[in-house]
Amino acid sequence: MDAAIPNPKGWGDLLAEGRLPRFALICLGVWLNAADSLVTATIMPSVGAELGGYQYFAWATAGFLVGAILAGASAGRLSELFGLRAATGLAGLVMTAGCVMSAMAPDVGTFLAGRLVQGLGSGWISGFAMVAIALMFPERHLARVFASVSGVWGIATLLGPLVGGVFAETGDWRNVFWLFALQAAGFSLAAPFLLSGTSRGAGGPGVPWLQLGVLAVGVGAIAVADVLPSPGLSIALIAAGLVVLGLVFRIDHRSKVRLLPHRAGDLGTVVGSGYQAMFWLTAASMGFAIYGPPIFQELRGMSPLWAGYVIGVESLAWTFAALAVAHVSGTWDARWVRIGAVCLVVSLVILAWATADGPLAWVLAGGALMGAAFGFSWSFMGRRVMAALSEDDRAIGSSAITAVRQTGAAVGAAISGAAANLAGFHHGLTAESARGASVWVFAAVIPLALIGTWASWRLTGSARAASP
């Protein structure tokens, strides 16, 4: 009989007791968020040719992420107010509406507005998925759940640009958004049934509107920076946006209705150092997915689909690396966090050198190393943060993981966009602008990767292993 009892830390026990359908729904939510966030990577040249707006290349991702950040940051409180079941179903409908807007867009403004609404819907979906993990899975399963989520994220960020590339090849880029609209609608229909056992909202303390407003101003300022023609103004606006984002921690610490867990801005805690590592490492990784495809198409003569394959190396490596270390425990989880951070720094150096004229093998190696950096480290960072949350902070702290990641992604997209536009990208996609962008979208974010590496060291330091 003992042989039939599932290993308490194995896959059998993870999916037992009715957790399988909820696990599947969580994975679908992560897929929708990750794949849609980068689906524009390979279709933007086609979108730009039809609707114009080459200077807004980064905004197709940054605008999506602004919506996702605001939604993800508020997901914890909304799940408390309305209940996880109802809130998750509504999130799917919001994303569906955003996809329809982009699919039917007559101009670039409507297209970008649709991306913003998609970001809101998918941000809530992903945030509620993190809340579901925190509430419905025992701590013994967190490592495998996060490894699975990381793997799905990697697969999604591989297939998202590839799906976009397939539709761009056929000249039907709008069908990308019809495809995601159908998936989001299906998610919305399934959520009330698969989450039927979750408790209804108990009212909660409310929504932290002030912090969300300040967060929107900070991210918006950084997003605007990448379309300014003046280098001085772009740099100043990015710096101002980062300062405003820092104010969110200060305001939240003094507020009765909090957006973030206690001491979320304190680098002396697991939660604080974990959020910082996630933020800066994500920010440093955005240039490859956003600017790699148009650069490869212009300088190397690749089709949108083949450019998507090259970008897909990052996601493929992410998935394999995440699954390879899913079973790791003890001291090695800290080591993999540090190894991952170092891998990211090295990948940026390789890509800055090789993207324009270097051997394609080195470009592939740089992309794979970037993906492996997150595959090695992400699940262990998430597990450490979630395990350190108090019971009162469980919902907001878990949903904040998604918001922190996406805030970093928005900041990174804007900084990479500013670097690309300062290299001439805002004048159009030419060999000269692509060659300049191929260096600076990676070189400009190396300092961010170094900050993230430092935060990773603090996260995994022995003195913080037991801190809240």
C-alpha cells in the first residue's frame, strides 16, 4: 500500500485532491499573459507598414505592460474584495475586449489602446493566478509549481513571437489578436467552474488607489521617454520615473490600505531583495525580444518567422533550464539564483557585440544564455519571496510578484526604446538605425543587470534566509 502513496513533494501529490484543473487554469493564465506580452515582437514591422508609428515600436509592449502592472498590482486586493472566482472570470473578459480592439484597429492609436486594455486583462489574470498558487497549493509544492509556471512562461514567450511571425508571413497580423481573444474568452468561461471551491470575498480593506496612481505616473513617465527626440530629456524623464516608482514604497508604508507587503522596499528582507532582483533583472532582458526581430530582418535579411525562431532560443533555454533545476533544494537553490544573474550579464555583453555583424551562433548563444538565466533562478526567487510572506500579506504579496516583474519589463522596454530611438530608430527601420540599436539596446541595460545581480546576492545571503 505504501508504494501507492504519492510522494508528498512529487508531481502525483501536486496534482491530487482536485488541484489538477486549477493547475491547468493557472498555466493557461500564465500562457495568456506571457505570450500576448511579446506577440507584437515579430508583427510590429507589418503593423508599422499598415498603420504607421515606427517610433512607437516599444509602446506596443510598454503600453501592454503599463496596463498589466496596474492590474497585477491591484489583483491581490481585488481578489479579497470580490472573490477569486468572480474576479478571474471578469479579467478574461477584459482581455478579450482588448484583443478585439487591436484586431479591428483602423489606426495605430486604437491599436495601442487595445494593447493597454489587453495588459489590464492579462495582468489581472496573471495576478489572480499567483493568488491562486498562494491560497490553493501547500508550501511543499511551491518549488514545482513555480518551476512549472516558469516553464510555461518560457514556452509562451517562445511561441508568442513565433505565432506572430506565422501570421505576419501570411499578411494577416490581425488574426493574432482574434486567436488570443478566443483563448481569453475560453479562460473567462472556465474560471468560475474551476475555481468554484474558492471562498467569496470578505470585503477586504479596499483598493490602494493613491499608490496605483503614483505607480501609473512613474511607469508612464518612463514609457514617454522612449519617444522624445532629445537625449537629455529622455534620460531625465527615465530618472524622474524611477524616482516616482521609489515613492510608491514610501507612500505604501504609511498607508492603511497597502499595495505591497510590509517592508517590501527593504533590501534587508527576503521580500524586499527578491522584488528588487526580479525588477532589475527583468528590465535588463527586454531589448532582445522587442528589437531583435526588426534588427534581424533588416541586417540579416530574415523573414519575420525566422527572426521569431532566433528570438525563441531565449524562451526555449528558459524552459529547459527551469525544468532541469525544478527538483533542486537546499543550498543549491541559492547558487542557481546567483548563477542565473551572472548568466544574464554575460548574455548582454555577447549580444551587444554579436547582434549586428557577429556570427549567428554567438547571437543564439547570447539569447540562450539570457533565457537560461531566468530558468535557473526565477522559481527559486519566487519560492523564497512567497515563503517569507505573512498570512496577512499572502494575497497582495503573491500578486505583487507579477506586478514587480511587469514593472521591470515596462521600465526595460522604455529604456531599450529610448536607447534605440537615440540611435536613430525613431526615423524608421534602416540599416544604419538597426546597426546602432543593435549595440545600445543591450549596452544601455548592463548596469541594470548588475544591480539585479547585487540584489540576487542579498536575496540569497545567509543573513536573510530566515528574515521576513
